[in-house]
Amino acid sequence: MNGKAYIAQAAALQSAEAIENDGNLFCDQLPSMDVDRFAKALAQGTAHPNDVSLALVGYGLSEAALRERLDAHGFPVGYVTADLHAAAKWRNNPIDHPKIIALATGVHPGVSTGLFNVR
């Protein structure tokens, strides 16, 4: 396995733990990862993906491409975005977004300051 695969595996494990504990996970300034490995590992470690709203920001994928990869690996989430501003808005609607996983590479000025303070 290469570095991006290890990062994907770790991100999937942390995300699965948050999902299974009815929590949210917000992490920014992450290194790049293998998105396919992330999706596959997340699908293996998590039940009820329809309850999950997933944001992967800075990984070079459109929302359509991201959803396609998640579906292909057996993790059909309820909502998906590649826009961190959209993920920040999800927090205001917990009925539609009970479990939010937002992972981002880089720094994202202008996003709700509290978004990455919740773990």
C-alpha cells in the first residue's frame, strides 16, 4: 500500500466510527488520499449509508463522479458534495443530515468558523 491508501484507510475508519456512534466528523487540511479505497473501506465498515451526508473537498472529483464512485463501492450516501460551503449548511438541517462526514484538503477561508471545531 502507498501513502494515499493508508490515509484513505485511516479516514474511512475514523469516519465509520463517527457514523456508527451517530456523530459527525469534520476534518480539514488533510493530505490527499485514494478516494476509491476510502469508499470501499467505508462501505465495509458502515451500515445505513443513506443516513450519511458526505463532503469530500479538494480531491478533484465532481459531485456526480464522487456519487458514482461511492455507489460503485456499495456506499450509496444520502447526500454528497464537493463544496465545503454546502456541508456547512447541512449542519442547520439535522433532520435531512443526521450524520455528516466532511473531509477536506487544504485551508478553506470563509467557511463557517465552527464547522471544523465539532468532532
